[in-house]
Amino acid sequence: MRDWLSHRAVVSPDATALTASATDSSETYAALDASVDGLAARLAALGAADRVGIVLRNRPAAVRIVHAAMRVGAVVVPFSPDGTEPELTERIEHADPDCLVCEQATEQLVTAVDPGIPVRSVDSGHVRALAEEPRAPVDAPEWSPDDPLAMLFTSGTTGHPKLVVLTARNVFTSAVASADRLGALPTDRWCSPLGLHNMGGLAPVYRAVIDGTCLLLAPTETKPLLESLRNYEATGVSLVPVLLDRLLDAGTLPDSLRSVLLGGAPASKELIEQCGDRGVPVCPTYGMTEAASQIATARPAAATAAPGTVGRPLFLTTVTVVDSSGRPVPAGERGEIVVSGPTVTPGYHENRKATAAAFCEFGFRTGDIGYLDADHRLWVDGRVSDRIVTGGETVDPNEVARMLRAHPAVADAAVVGVPDEEWGERVGALIERSDSVDRRAIETYCRSRLSSHKLPRSIAFGPIPRTASGTVDRETVRERVAEARTT
């Protein structure tokens, strides 16, 4: 097969491919294909035959570059546009791209790193514009299902980030399985405010072309995002819980929506119940970069009927829950979630040790704790590595965090293990207040509801730090809590 856009341009040339709410502009698949042709010729002139690195925000130019990379047969490697110089330096050295494509907003970051490879910008600025590059002939390659298509870095919140390899088969079957679960119509407009360096932001770029639907790019700021959903009558949207929460506070979501795909971080039961009460078609999903996005997804009726579940595994995906010895456990019993199927990565780039450790007899070890119920629905409780062992007792941080969030003056809470000389670890909590409450009141509240070994011994107050995908940045939480006074 050739690149997917070239096939789609033949099948649906006049269909709207891409809309940008920021500029109120749209283009058809024929127009997108033509612009990608020109970009591919310029990438070829740069010698981008193996890997194309991009440091771009969620905008039409980024979408074009993603497709242009596939047209020249190169793997696309997105880097975070909000990263630091040391982070970007480390990632560029590991990924080893042939060239980097930036924009005016990120050119200072990229040039400060001095990657030692050609750097071009999609804008006019201090960096040479890609549009000024001469064109070279493009011999469009034939793609095999097992060819690497994209490489994305893990969030790195629990250690050094790893570079996940995703093949054409991984991404294609993920798109097909997602359409099977959520439904897809030629008239659909899927809104994506998420960054392309996350799989939640990159997946819709490919999925729109595979499904022949329109990709609607929108900002993450609450008011313009809500306006984009309304003005363009979006039928679907990818969100993280914090974004959905803000949208619900800001107003009413449009009736045109059929799917609000909610992932990137656990969604509270309260948020799901609020969606049910307000008629929001929420679809909680559990996924990860290593599975090319979705692993399990609940349709709206199932989500509101059983708040907390992320639904059944997607078509062709198998989920197994195993105990600490790697043996499958019966329905209802908690253990580590293991996933297998055609969406699962072949491994991490140039990291055989991490790849070998990530797989077991039943597939990819997610590192997440959860269980399958008798109806094959998946419930996710947290990370294996998040469990706290204090004085020989195991504490589930999510249990403590749920209890803290039930306090009327607590807006949110994150619970982590903090190193302790006497107990090995102690329970620590970072609390985001919605009203006035002090440490002593929290301690009193906890003592009446938790066993002694589960009590937070270090308590700090402040906003909960999160990654771009909405996941709690546990290392930053741990640093802040470690500085707090210990009881």
C-alpha cells in the first residue's frame, strides 16, 4: 500500500479533510494531498528518508508534515513543543532523526539545542523556511504492515522516557477498532485539541484519513474549544478529564456530539455521573502509546450505567489480568493488566532490555492494576509502581486519594509514597483545596476513615501537577510532598 492520504485523495477527493477553527479554514482531501506532495518533495531534498522529527503544535502544517513523512517513507517522531532544552537534547540523540521541522513558536528551543541536523520551519522566521527548500523527486514507497510508521516518547513520569515504535499495522488496526466501537460516518467531524506528541493527539490525524472523515483542529483553552465544538457541530472530540471538567463548567456541549472520548488519565465517577445527568455522550477509554491509543472503551450508555469502567476491550484486542507470578486471575480479581493484539508495539527503539521486560507470555505488561468483571468490562485502579509499601503493609494510593477527595474542602488530591528511613516509605498527599482547610483538619478527617498505616504522614497543599495528557506528574508530587512536615 502507498501512504494512506494518497489512497483517500482518490476515493474521497471532494470531502473535507481538515478544518482549523483558529483560522476558520478548511481544505478537501484533494487539496491536502496536493500540499503534502510539495512538502514531501522538500523533505526528500533534505534527505529525510528514515526519520522526520517534528516540534510543532496542533495545527494544519503539522498534519501535513505527518502525512508528508509517510509519503517519503519516513518514520515521524514528534517531540513536545513545551519541552526543555535538556529534554529535547536527550530525545533527539536517542531518536536520531534526519531532520527537524519546527515553527516560529519553537524555533528558539530547537536552535538552542543545536541538533547538528537540518532544521526547517513551517513559518517564516530566523530558521530557514521549509517552503524555501528546493524540491527533489519523490519515489513514493510501498508500505508493509510491519514497517515502523511513528515513534513516540512515553511521558517519563515514572523514570526515563522510552521511545515507542508503532508500525503501520498498529496504527491502522487501532483506527479500525476505534471506528468499530464508536462508529464512523463520512460526515463526521472529529475535534482534536491534544498535542501531536501524545498518541491521543496523533491518532486522530491518521484515523481521519483511514475513515474518510474531517479532522477539526481546536485550541485547548476552554472558551474557544467550546465555541469550536458548537460552531463546527463536532460529532466527536478527544479530551482528557481536566479539559472535560472545564468545558462542563463553562457551558453546554453541542447536541451534535456522539462521542466524547475521555482518556489520558483516570476519570472520576463524579465526572462520569455528571455527564450522564447532562446528556453528554462520554466514552471513557483506557489506552497507552504502546497500544497505539485505545485498549478498551465504554460507549456512553455503558459508561453511565457503571461509572468507573473503561468498557470492554476493542475488536481484536485481548486483555488478560495476571497475578504477581504472571498467572491469569479469575473475573473480579485484581492484578496487572496485560494486553495483546495487532495494535501492540513490537518494542522500544534501541532498548532491548526494556522491550524484553515489557512482555510476558500473555502480551504487553501495562504496569497498571485492574480487573475484568464477569461481563468482560475492564476496571483500572492505578499503577503497579504506585503501590506504597510502608512497614511491610501495602497501601493503594488511589483508595487514600478517593477518601481525601470526598472531603468538602478538597478539590483534588494526589497520593504517593515518600522515602522513609524507618518505614521504607510513608504515605504522602498533595491536596488542592476548594475551600479553607488546614493540615490538622485533614489529619483528623483521615484518622476516622483510614487504618493507621494508610494515614498520610506528609501533607502539602497546592495545585496538582499534570503532564500534557492530564496524568498526575507523580515525581513532581513526590518532590513537593517530601518537603512537607512529617507527622
